[in-house]
Amino acid sequence: MRLEFVAERQYDGEMSDHTGNHNRGITQLWAWVSAEQCDEGHSDCEGIIGYYSEQTQGWLPLIGSVREHMEGYRDFINKIVENNGKTVKLINFSTREVVETVNPPDPDQMVIEV
């Protein structure tokens, strides 16, 4: 499977790539999630599905801000369901709460050691 990395942003239904000039932020996230029964009588145990990338030498989660892009993983998801017998859900998270903002330092205050 070959995946290309593209910075994607969604602004109230309007999409833009990394060259877009918008002042609004991401309004929702989509995630492919595996679900199975945890304990009898309890809700599902869920985990975000990812895949191992040889290119990055690490695991990459199947999350994004544009549903149409997430649909592009459907064949991969179908193989997971067929091979593992797990239930998989596409979940939309649409409540936005900024918990913390980390800003870069002021360039005039930066000290570069050489």
C-alpha cells in the first residue's frame, strides 16, 4: 500500500491544502476505529486503526479531517475486517476544544548555539 502525505484542512465544509489562505480551523476529525466487546454488559473497547509504514519506520493512525479522504482507506479496512473478524467503525468527532496552545518562540529572542 502506498500512501502519500498531504496536509489537509477543512474549514466549515470548505477544503484547502497547505497553500490555502484561511483563518478558520479544523472543525472535525474522522477515525477508523476497531471495536470489540470488552466485558459482558459493557460497551465496546475501541482502538484507532493504524498501519506500519516502512517509509517512516513507525505506526500511522488512520485519522483525518476530510471524510472523502478517509473513504480512500475502505479497501484496506475491508481487508482488516475479513482477515481479523473485527468490527470496524468510521467515527466523526465534531466537538472542538482547544486544550493547549504551544507557540514557537519569538525569533528575536531565540538563541542558536553553534
